[in-house]
Amino acid sequence: MQGAVPGLRERKKAETREALRAAAIRLFLEQDPSTVTVNDICEAARVSRRTFFNYFESKEAALFAWDQRLTDEFASKLATRPSHEPPLTALRRAMDDTMPSFAAQTGWHARKELFGVSPELRTKTLHAVFRLEDRLVEVLTDRIGCPPGSLYPRLLAAAIGSIFRSAFITWNPETGIEGLQALIDQAFDHLATGLAVPAS
């Protein structure tokens, strides 16, 4: 039910996920990122390796703002959008509907600082972006009725990955999640107008 309060199990899972994220970000900022291990993160968050891998597939994945849980939610919301909506509109509304879950995360300033001092970590985000795109391709192919392997769903999914990545890199956490949402909206508007050069 929309607006329902999460149960105890869901709240505990969210707390564990955020504790792992916070520990990973702190350790990556304090140490050479290459020396931080999954065991270090687990020790800092006081959880087991098994628990860690229930949430993240690698130490770098714990740093990223967009994870598999959000990918699943985004794909699910896209699949339930009204069939009459144009694909880009449906993607935009599904993104809007997923943002509250994204906004519930913490540690934005530290995460942005980390990517600033360790730019090589940005390349690690590509795996999460490609995974998001692959999932969206599946939903879009079914929604649009394209033959499997068609270019159009792949192009749309890649555009969404670019929208989110570009907005996040441009975003100043001081503006809050509202600032990020505004950048995402601007990116969708630019795409809708064929990437026309904006007025000065």
C-alpha cells in the first residue's frame, strides 16, 4: 500500500545497508581506497561478510548511490506506468517515483568528497549503470513491443543512465535532493527537445 510504514524487518535491512555504506565511505576517505577490504567494512559496521554480500557485490558497490534495490524498484515502477504514456514520459515518471527511496540514503557530502579525491572510483559506477540499463531494456522491450535486441530500447535505457550520471556529477549536495531532482528534470527536458543548445 502506498505510504504504508515499513515493517520492522524492512527497517532493520535499511539500517544495515546504511551502516555498511557509512562504514565504507568513512574508510575509503581515511585510507587509500585500494587498501580497504570487505573485512574492514564489516568490522567497522559490526556485521559478517555474509551479511555484507547480501547487500553489495563488492566493496566499491557499497559507495554507490544507485544500487540493485533501486534498479528493481525503478524497473517495477516503469512496468506499471500507463500503457498510453510515451516511453520517455513513462521513464521520467518512474524516476520521479523512485527518488524518495534514493533520497532516504545518507552520507551525500562524504560520498561526493570521496569521488572528488578518488576520481578513479567513478569508473566503478559504470557497472551499476550498465546493470540498470540492462534491466530497463528488458522492461522497455516488452512495453514497446520491439523485437529482442532492438536498438530503440537500448538507446532509451542508455539515455536514462546518462541523465542520472550527469545530474549526480553536476549536483551540489548543499542543494539537497530537491537540487538533484531539478537537475534530473532539466536533463529530461533537454532530451525531450533534442538536446537543443540552451539559451545563455
